[in-house]
Amino acid sequence: MNGMAVRWCSLLGLAMLLVGSDLAAQAPTAGGAVTVEYVAHAAVVIESSGGARVLIDPYNGNRWMGYSFPSGLAVDAVLITHPHYDHDASYVVDSHVPVFRAAARYAVGDVAVIGIADAHRGWQRFRENGSEPYNNVWIVEADGLRFLHPGDNRLPSAELIDRLGAIDVVFVPPFGDASESIAAWSATGARVLVPVHYAIPALSVESFPLPSVSEWLPDSLARFDVGNRHVYDRASMPAKLQAHVYEPAAGVRPWAPGIAAAWEGLVAGWGATTAGDRQAAIGHFRRAIESAPLVITTYVELARALTAAGEAVEAELVLESGLARAAGDDLQPTAVARGLLARLYHERGRDDLAAHQYRMVLKDREDYQPAFQAEARAFLEAR
């Protein structure tokens, strides 16, 4: 199957879902081989023998981890487990590629994709902050094998294990006690455990709050370093559970100096804000923008500091500039920028402009900024 045919099938799978069809996804072909390619963090690509490529949980390379997302990655569909920047950066691939977020069944060429809704690890904390901490676990079926990517899901309940059915390969984040986590996810019947979502010492910033693979994996579990890509087929699956440890893709690079300097400025600005030195914070945030003008978070933080200093008009200009230059950087702070700008417009009686920004907020997924979503609805309903 050529690339165009694969893309057509993936789009057809989306169309079937939207019209409510009961058609099942095309059955995976048994006996072929599946290639797994690790990008970095929790992002992986699963490629069937027929050439269908599914990317799971692309991350924003301008935040937190300390390394980039590789450019030019060709895939036929994107799966998102939950709406956090380190799992939901679908904008890093071409805009024609379908993105699946809803827990449902899809077809991507000769691959079947099944999403099951569950709950994010630490869901209570997210709910207290006003957001609904859902998490989809994704099953990718190809060539007679079943791969499970749980994202940041809580440990599976017995009910979820039953719903998942037998799994061959599971991608596991290093959360909590390793023995408990491994035992829970291997209850799916998986014979290969692939650690993801961990610190990569050669790439990660020092503040990255996760262990490395070596720190997390117990010595009792057989470990095999498989490089960046590995091929799986039914005949060669191990009889006992193994850990397959991958290397990040060659295109993943440590932050460019400008990005690194911007985050140093943000951290310094947050520290100055906590210390009550508002002008110092503003200076740090301005320098952060100069260092990385395509990072939307820098504009949001400067606008907040300016607003607190009574400089609302300048805060408006900063947010307008940020949305013009960096709106494609990250979905969550972009929604914040629009919400803050709408508030500033409204406070100065510029309600037509405020309404436009609130409508843009409502075009985004509610998971990103539920408080701004509610604020936008209330404002527009009152007009």
C-alpha cells in the first residue's frame, strides 16, 4: 500500500466514526511484522507491515523536557491520550493528518485502533483545579499483534484489564513503584514492556522531575537495549516478560540556546514574582521573549506581570504580539493568552474584540482551559 492509499484509509476511518457507522476497522493481517520507532518522552510510532504509520502522544519540544521534537516526521494518523502539552502536540505533524482524541474505534490502513476512556494518574488533583482529568488508553492492532499505550493513565483496574483483552507490548511510564506498575500492566498478558515518559540524561534539563530508565527499572526484569527501532512479529515474541529500552530518534536535539535562555528567564521571572519584585519579573519575561519569540508561554507570563503592575494596555499589546507570532506553539497557553486578552478588551469596553477572542477560546477543546471556556460562554450568552 502506498502512502497516499494509507492516508486515504486513515481519513476514511475518521469519516466512518463521524457518521456513526457500525463498520469495524479493517482486520489486521496476521503473520506480518510491526516496527516500533521511539521518538522521545511518550511519543512512539507504530508501523504495520502494510506501511500504515500511527504516532502516539507527540510532545511540545519548547516546554519542560529540554529537547526538541524532530521535524518532518511522516505519519498517517495521530493518537492523543490526554490534553497535556507533553502528550498533545498534534500540530507538529502536517495539518492533513487525522488526529484521534475520542475513545472509539478507527481504521488506519491495515491497522485497527481502539481507544478506551479511563482516568489520568492523580485525577483528584486535576479535578480540584477545575479540569476533567480524562485519559484514553490506546490499543493498536497490527499484523496479529496488540500494542497498548496508556499515556498517563492510573494503574489499571480489573475492569479495565478485562476490557483491554490480551496485549503483547505495553508502553509504560515510570510512575510510582516500579514493581507495582510493572505487575499491574503486565496483567494484560504483555510479554514486552517498553518504558516511556522518562528522563533522558543526555537531553533532559536538570529540573526534569522523572527518573531515568536505569533508575526506575528493577534489576530482576530482563532488559534489552534495542536502539531506536525494533521489529516485532508473532513468532519471535518472548515467552517471559522483557523490558525493551529504546533510544530517542536522531532528530531529537537538546534545546537550542534561545529556548534554553527563555526558560531560564521564565524561571527567574517566576522567582522574582514570588519575591514580590514585579519590575524584575517583567525584565526577566521581556528577555525571555527576546530569546525565544516563538514560545507563547513567555508572552503570557509577561502580560500577567504587566497587568498586575497596572499596565493593561501594554499587556494587550504583548498578548496580541504573542498570538500573531507564536499561536502555533502550544495549545494550552494559547488558550490562556486568548482568555486573558478577552478580559483586557472587556475591561476597556472593547467588547467586539473580546467576543472574538472568547469565540476562539471556545473553538479549542474544553480540556485545555475549562475556566476560560466557562467565562467565554457566560460572556457571549450575556451579549
